[in-house]
Amino acid sequence: MSQVLKSLQLVTQSYSGTPNTGTGALYASNSTLYFENTTGTIFPLGLTEGGSESLIIREYTGSSTAQTYTWYNSSSIKYIQVICVGAGGGGGGNNARNASANMRGGSGGGGGAIAWGFFDSASLTQPNYTISVGAGGAGGAAVAVQTNIGNNGSVGSYTTFGGTMVSASGGSGGAGATNIAGTSTAASGGLAINCLPGPGFAINGGSGGVGGTGANSPSVSSSFSTPLTPIGTSGGGASWSIAADGTVRSGSLGGSGFEWNTLKPNNTTSSNSGSNNLVTVAVLLQFTSSILTTTYGLGGGGNGALTTAVTFNNSGSGGNGGLYGAGGGGASPLFSGTIGRFGLPGGSGSSGLCIVVEYY
């Protein structure tokens, strides 16, 4: 008699022999792992332990520069599931003024998109495939005193499998701090419409926090609404700002995420980097089982600079995004009459991630 292990959301490519519906369930029977879709079609995924069949997860991580790997095909593979996470965008850098003005804080960078696809053995015609894991966008660079406009953060780069088979776009960079009243445009997360295999196989990345002078920066949305319902990666928080009348507006924290069934909040300190691996890979794969317990996951967004001293002579850089796929935080504007002071940079976005699950 079969035993139900966990419900599963599984969106697939329309290749012959692969599951072809969006939802279903995993179950085990005689030590074999199966997926049954809502129409009753059953797909064997391999043995849960021992035997000649197996399920293997391979994880490919990034760094400050794009990383390239090779995935090797095998004639014994039945299916593969590929999940790509784009790199996070960098947070906006600060500017510097020595006169009273509206000073808008730097905005946080957007998180990378998540894209996935299933491929059966008939569609895997090459002996190997190239994996490129995207590098996080750099935070907006520091600027010299008297500069009105801070540098924008850089966009995070794509993470791809097999070139065009699966690709996830990176998050946009946050806007640099300026002396302009109002609100900056939020840095968008990586967009599903720019991903492959295409919409329906991708999730937008989370937007970065917005720097502005009109209100305190709102908190950035969490990555997941429930442990098994991904919304997107975490964006970076925005920095504090100051209005022409001297009113100081607070910055915001980077987006947090769920780890299993417990909400694990992001760091709550000004300019801190986002926490690493707030969301486990098992959640990212959208099903949980002991055979899928792995090392890597998604990180929280970097925090913006939250407050400043009354003299406004202090400034804060943005926090870096936590690994993987998260946006960097925005840097604060700098109010100083001291010649030679330099603005600080925004936080860097974190690198992307690629996971390949092999079903034998």
C-alpha cells in the first residue's frame, strides 16, 4: 500500500513522457518514489533508497564573478529537473551635500527570478550542457563630496542551463541617493517574461525597497507566503532619507523568508547583510523529503541604512544580499560640511544558483 509523503506543485515542459500537469502528489510504494498528477497518471521517479535507481541533486553556486560549470548527461537518466535562480541587483550608492536639501536615500536592488523546467531523456541529446551561474550586481560606487546624485546599483546577471533551455534573469540595480524630493522607482526583481522556458515556468524576483523623502521606507516583502508557496527572491532594503525641513525618514530592512515552518527574520541591524539560506533548497524544489535535504537555498535581502545621527554627519553603506538570489541594500545620503568626505556604496547583490535533480 502506498504512503503519501507530501503534496507537490510541479510545472513541466511539454516533452513526451514527462508529467504534464501543474499539481500532484509524491508517494512511495515498495521503496519506489512516484509522482501522480491530478488526472491519475503515474510517473516513477526512482527508488527512495538502495537499488540500481536513484535520485541525485546537484547544486551549482556562484560568487562575485559569473561561474561556469559542465553538467554531464548519462544514458541511464530518465528525467531531470532544472531550477535556475538569477543573481540579485546591487543597491544604490549615496551622494553628499553640504547644504540643506531634500536628500533621498539609495534604493535596494531587486532579487533574481526563479525559472525551472523538466526534460526527459529523449530531449537530452547532448553529452553535456553548460551551466552559467550569474554574479550579483555591484552596489552603486562611492562618490565624492558635493555630488548631487549617487551611483545606481548594477543589474544581477542571468543564471542559465544549456544556454536557452532554462534561464533566470537577474534583479535590477537600485537607484542612487539624490537631492530630489519624492520617491525613487523601485528596482524590479528579475522578470518572469525574460526567463526561459517562459512564463508559467518562472517567478518574478522580489522588488527592492524604495528610497524617498515623503515617508519612511516600507519593509520589503518576504520571499515566500508559506513554506511551500514561492513568491520570489528577496529584494534589498532602502536607506534613510531627509526632507528639506529636516525631517528624517527611516530606511528599511531587506526582505526575509521562511525556513521550513518557522519564520526566520532577516537581520535587523542597519546596513547588515541579509541572512544566508533563509529558504532551503527542498522548499525551492517545492517538496520536502529527507532524500532532498541539501546545503543551499535562498538568502535574505541586504538591509538599507536605517537611521542617522542628529548631526547628519554619519552615513551608512547598504548591506550585501544573503546567498543566493537576493538584492543589496541602499546606502544613505551624506550631509556634511566637511570637505573631502566621500559617500558610501550600496550593497552588492548575491550570486545566482542552479540545481539539477537527476531521476534514474
